[in-house]
Amino acid sequence: MNILQINSSAKRAGSQSTTLANQITARVLAQHPAASLTVRDLAVTPHPMLDEAALTALMTPEADRSPEQAARVALDDALIAEIQAADVVVLGVPMYNFSVTAQLKNWIDAIARARVTFQYTANGPEGLLTGKKVYVALTRGGVHRDLPSDNQVPYLRTVLGFLGMTDVEFIYAEGLAMGDADGVLAAANEAIVAAVA
């Protein structure tokens, strides 16, 4: 079994979403001690955004790419290889301004590649990253679950499902800025124990 943990907080230290992601991963490893673990911290190694140069590189045939273009595509290739190899994916996802972080969006833009992680067929789009269990640790200063202000869960369900990852478990830690962060994190830890049983 291969576990891939993605930390998407902008914080290198002291991140509550990373703490919860670590707890999820520890639970999975306790059940599968022989599993391999890859951790990608997007604060430590930020992935570049999908800009015009990156799009041009991706659309240029491999044999015609400049060294700079080849190097840029290779950055995305590395992330794609990690997600393809993973059996379990753990995402640490704080809420920034009602959405996912720019770091996570850059990662998603890198792994979403036509004819590699999804394809279009006569019957519509088909995700190619199937057979994976995904755990998402969500941390929010306020309370947004099942409210119009929650733009994270609908987006993540859509984009992960589009890529073939439909077995997704969300663990919520909400109200962290509302006076009882310790209680919120304790409840989230209980939810992790129940989810990774």
C-alpha cells in the first residue's frame, strides 16, 4: 500500500490542518505498518501556478520542448506519478477566504491532465485515478458545513470525482477561531478514529 499525504497550508509549522492530516496518516499506518508514505508539503516545496508558459509547455509535443519547457512539465509529472501510485490520499485543507488554498489549487492543476488522469469519451469524461481512498482534513476558523459559504467540499468532490476519486471522507474541524479550538480539535480526532477504523 502507498499513502500520499498532501499538506496545503501556507504554514510550514503550527498548521492545524497538517496536524489532523498527520493524525489520519498515523491511523492508516497503524493499520498497514508495511505501507510506504510520501509526504508533500506545499509550503515547503510550493508548486508553480499554471500560467501561460506552463500551458505552452504542456501543449508542445515532447520532442519539441525546450529544456525549460521540459523542466516545467517534469514538475507536474512528478506530482502525477505520486498520485497514480497512491492507494490512500490524505489531504490537509485549511479554509482561506471560503475556498482551498492557492497551494492546493496549484497541485490540483498539476495532477489534472487530459489523457493521463482523465479522458473524454463518447459517454463523457472519465476519471483515471480510480480505486483510491481519500481522506480530507478540513480546518476552518468559522462554521461553514452545509452552508453556502462552504466552497471547499463541493469543489473537492467535483474535481476529485472528475479525476476518478469518488471514495472521499471529509473530517471537519470548524469554529477554530471561536473560542474552543482544543475542543474542536479533540472532536476532529474522534472523527478520525471513527473514519479510519
